[in-house]
Amino acid sequence: MGAAYECTLETTDDETFLFSILPRDAGGNAPTWANFSYAYSLVGCGVCLTLTEADGIEIDEATAALTIGPSDRSYRLRPGHYRHGFAMTHISSGVTTQHFDGTVTVSEGNLR
């Protein structure tokens, strides 16, 4: 079984790589955040970026959102094509569910 959703992002190399998602169950409810661990991976163009809630994934319980991006907000991706995905693991059961996978396309910006 594959990821529940495909996530295609486009950005430029002038921008901070940062985005938010709203994980929900089939009933539209946000997860109980403390019951899960989170992992995001981006690979391509010589980059292998792995983020977790300890380094790069921020939980905003007020908006029930996760913000994903490198801890160093000055980090920029080089122009090119990347693959990425996000998964949540239920801590007590060990069951991992991949919520999305897809592509990131980074074009050359105009700030130079």
C-alpha cells in the first residue's frame, strides 16, 4: 500500500524550504500528538534530508498543524528535482503510516 496522498511542491532556491500540513484521521480529527513520532525525508540533487519532531518538524497544537523545514531557517535547496515523504509512527503499537510522498521542484530564483 502506498502513501495516502501525493504532495507536489514547487519553490525557488531563493526561498526557505518550509511548509505546513494538517494531518487528520478518516473522521477529520487531528492526532493525539504525543502518541506519535514523525519523520520527513527529502532526497535528490546530492541532498539527503531527514527531519523529526526533535529537529525540523514543529507541532502547533492550537492550529493542529505540523510545520516541516530544516531547523536552520536560512537553509536553501539547490535547483533540481527531489523526492519526499512524510510518515507518522504510533509509539505504543509501532505501526507506521506514510501520509504522503511526491516531488519537490526547485527552480532558480531571481534574487542574485
